[in-house]
Amino acid sequence: MVLGLVTPAVEAQDSKDKKKSPPDGTPVLWRAPDDLPARNLYLGPGGEEMKPDLTSVTFESDETGGYSVKWQVRDGSGKKWTAKLGREAQAETAAVRLMWAVGYMTEVNYLVPCAHIRGAPKPRKDVERCEGDGFRNVRFKTRPEGEKNVGNWNWKQNPFFRTKEFGGLLVMMALLNNWDLKEENNKIFYVPGEGSGRGELRYAVTDLGASFGQVKVNAPVLWRILRNRNDPQDYARDPFLEDVKGGRVNFFYTGKQGDLFDDIGVDEARW
């Protein structure tokens, strides 16, 4: 009887675990940007062809949780987007372009200076307005057709840990002053291969809105209060490198996952 109760439970758990397992694919964190001179950093990874149709943007639902106001919307062509309002929108859009420029996997996003969203509710926190009922500096995010979010990845347990690509990723996080390094922001996107070819599992750091602000607060107790985002003046004042000793590069990084930055070699940083 006990076995009869346990077996279905085990089978149910096995089934649940299988559902969580990502599809088979080649893990990719970084790809050499051989076409760097031709990359349009204004439009970003989506280019001209994926820009939102702003002739008509309609509110669909509210995404609760997180620092920023986020809404699910549809543009004039019927395409679904996640619209982010508030201070993080500009920082995230700029950060994605820099990450993409040097070859790291990213999401597709655009910054709309003034977005008119039909049926939008009152935001749960104050945001800048424009042109009457418009919303200033809204980040529109989407995914290419066929690309699927299949899970999260861990900062210390992943196929790239302590590789040069991984070290370079940490250098970029320090350069951006992205202090919000948490696992829920690390996404794995599955991209099917062409024809019968093998697909890719693209490892990306998403939600880069906590960038371009102040991180290096001297008093640890005040860090949670005084850290900020999207503040160019504070960002410019924050130090980047502390020193280089014994072949290791020491960064002035005091955000989450700070221990990851304790063992970055000169070769990784130079790479």
C-alpha cells in the first residue's frame, strides 16, 4: 500500500522535472561580433524590422512585482510587448545595446520617448508623462518568433563558469554598475535550429534596469538605501577598478553576487 502511494508521487515528480528540463540545444553565452562595425546601436538587436508599430498601442494586463511598472501591451500590428515605465527603462535599453555590441546574448528592446497606450490604468507608482496622456521613456521588449524562455540559470552553476566568456560577462556587469545580479534575471532562451539542425540554448542576463547608477556606497548598512539606477552623474563618480595584483583584477563592485568578482584574471578582463 505504501509503495502504491509512493510510486505515483515519484512518477508525478519525475514528470514535473521533465517539464522543467530545457530542450536539447547547444549552450551559447557569447558569440564573436564579427559584424560590429555594421551594428546599429540605436536600434539594437531587433533592428529596424522588429520595431513596435506605435500607430496603436493597447493595454492588456498589469505585471505585478518588481521595481518598475510593467504592462503587457499589443502594438498596431497585433504583436505582444512588455512595456516598462519609469527610471529603469532608459538604463535597460542602453545596457542591452552595449551587451549586444560585444557579443553577449540579449533580449530585443526599444525605447519609445513618448508612448500613448490605449486603456492604460493609473500606474501603481509615479512615472513621467508626456503629450497629455502619454508616458515618457517606455521600454518595449519582445522576443523573436520561435524563441522561447525555457528557464533560469545559476551564476555559479552553468556551462560557462570561470571561462573567459563568463569573466567577460562579469566585467560588463561591473562596467554597467548592474548591482541586481539575481538568478530570476538570468534567462535561458531556446532558439530552434534551421531545418533539422540542432537548436541553441542562449544564456542571457535580462532586466538590466538597475544599471548606470551608484553602487559603491562606503557604509554597507546604507547600500540598500543609497544605491540607485539611471543616474549618469552618480555613475560617472563611481570608481570602476580598484587595482591589479597577482594577475587578478579587483573591481569596486558592491552589488549582489559580489564574491563572483573576487577571482577575475587579467586575461579574462583583457579578453
